[in-house]
Amino acid sequence: MSNNEINVIGAGLAGCEAAWQIAERGIKVNLYDMKPKKFSPAHKSENLCELVCSNSFKAERIDSAAGLLKEELRKMNSLVVSCADKCKVPAGGALAVDRDKFSGMVTDKIKNHKNINFISEEISDLPEGITIIATGPLTSESLSGKISKICGEKLSFFDAAAPIISSESIDMNHAFFASRYGKGDGKDYLNCPLTEEEYTEFYNNLILAERAPLHDVDVSNPKVYEGCIPVEVMAQRGFDTLRYGPMKPVGLRDPKEPEKRPFAIVQLRKENLDGTMYNMVGFQTNLKFPEQRRVFGMIPALKNADFIRYGVMHRNTFINSPKILNPDYSMRDDTNIFFAGQITGVEGYMESVSSGLVAGINAALRRTGKGECVFPKFTMIGALANYAANSESEDFQPMGANFGILPPLDELIKDKKMRYNEFAKRSLMYFEDRFSK
């Protein structure tokens, strides 16, 4: 290995984006990942950039935080967003992908780039030279020990994935295609309505269902990131909590009974372009597999559901970034070491991509001695980096893209949609001025 090369450890969303940004700047990259020789508990595919939880990258609208972040990444020639755009599946106003085609495309581009040397190897110690650690929330035990030594305190929380169901097993007599408020082409979501009686029975069984054991933590009080909270935990907050969350019926009408609004609805979203698999939207869970089959089978459309993948819950790890990192995701104590992805405390697919992009660009600048690239806090990319580096919270927790982390506008705008549009306009003007020439 040459000292002129940059090392990236981990070939998930953040690691692949980081490696791509470095390689596109003409610098050689050693990209390490233990797959396919070894897999974490949550990974199954041999491809890089595997999506473990949902296949959705959230909203596309520019006046949404998720949509703005993706557009900023497009302006920066993000590999991951480019591949996602080419692997879309219908999802209303969201960007969702065929996960196998998506990871396959990223893998192909990474492994065929002339400046990227992919090495299938589990790393237990940090290589010499400029290195980006993008090992994700399921970092192997051997490397976790090394990270603990250089970072000190580590924090943990739990992440959950939703079940995937075979489309052939869905009872279409109790389901209908529609997007909320008529968005999309009308077939982006498959909706499974419940009456009040059906919902009540489902709810009472859900809150009492048996859960799978959690390992290596205090099971009486595990930290669960709010954006991935298991549906059974959410249900315990109250009878109507799900009806205001993943099972909200507003904006949806069954064409068979258009005058009647369902009491609750479970939405299913395509997992692949062929529509042979559907994901239960918002139904991350830690129920035991037989309990998932029993309880979710109480949803009329899913009474004979064939579960291609059951929901799972696993431990995620992230560092105490505000005490460790700079806004370019390098370490304060050793600026040749960068972190990227969920291990930094950014939460979400595109948020991880964002951190990988910033770390990759700055690692390349570090190698060539051309300074640094710190994005302004009024951009979503910059705001996420600033949160990771400078959060003042005593209890640092993962953060996804949201307009609350952006600095206020110069002018007070009461209308929320107009205000969000101005946030987006301010950010994208920066990218147009700086990077479009």
C-alpha cells in the first residue's frame, strides 16, 4: 500500500460514496469490506451498499428536508443518488428503489473504477495513512475495540427493519392501490384497510405479543432511535398512536367503498420493480417470527401472508461525535482519520451518503494539501455535519435531515411550505454558485 493512497473501511452507503468521491478526484483508494467472506447479523447480500431496512430514500419534494438533501447530493455528483435515480420503483412522492438492482449497480461502478481497489478483508486495526472509517452501525467487534481506544466512550441504540411480503400472498379482496391524497400514479402503494373492530383486535394482540430477546444491552431500557421505533413499542403509547402514525387512514379511500373512510390502514410499498415483494411501511418490529405471522395475519389483506423476510431488530453503535469530530468528519486529535455514516450519529440512508461525500472530498483535499471543504450550515449537508461536530446536547442522539437544524431565514415567513421553499432556495443557490461552473 502506497502512502499516496487513501483507505476507506466499510463499503456501505457512506463508504462507497466516500471512495467514489476520492477516486473521481484522481486519487487511488483501497476500499475494505469483510463481505463476502463474512457478514454482519443484518446483512445477507454479497453486493456492496446493501439496504438493510427500508428501500425508501424518503421524499423527493424540494420543500422537504429529505428532498433537499438528495438534490444537494445530486449537485455534488453523488454516486449513490445517481444509482438510486436509475433504480426507482413507484413510491408516490418518495424515492424508493429496487434494492437488488440498486446495490448491484453501485457494486459494479465501484469495482470497475480504475482508481478503486476493493479488498475483501475484515479490518481489526487501522491502516497507516489517511483513512475513512465507514463501518456502519454494526461495526465488527475486532475493529470496535480499536475505535474505542481512539474515541473513548461509544454509544449504542437499536434499529429495526420491517417485514417483506410476497405479493402473491396478499388478499386483494381486502386491499386497494392508491397513494395518499392522489399522489403518484395511483398504484404506488397497496393499502390494507381495517375496520374499528379489526383494528381493536389487532392492537390488543400487538401490544401483548412476544418479542425477540435483545443481546449485549440492558433489555429493560434499550435506546431506540425514534425514526425506527418498533411498531409494537409505538402501539404501547396509546390506542390511537398507530392511527396517527404508520396506520393513519387520512387521504385514502377504498374504491369499493369510496363513501367510507377506513378506521386504520397498513400501507405496503414495492420492494422491486416487478412488484413481487412488498414492504410493510412503518412496521419495523422486534416481535418473534411466529408472532409476526400471527399478529400481522390479523390484518385482513395479510391473513395468508407469505413472509419473504421477517422484521428484525439489531444493535447500532455510534461515537460521541461532538467530542471527537470536526465539521469535515475528521478527528480533532488526528485529522488523517475520518468517520462517515451512521457511526457518526447521522441517521438515515441519505444522511449517511452525505457524510461519506463530505469525508471523501476532504480526505482527497487532505492528500493533495488543498485545504478543506466545509459546507455552510444553511445547506442540509452542512447542517448535518455541524450537528455531528457541534451538538450541545448532553445526551447526543442520532439526527436525520430536518429543517430544524438549519439556521433561520433573514425574513420571518409564517407559511410553512413557503418557508421550506426559501430554505431550499437559499441552499441550492449556494451549490449553483459554487459547483455548477
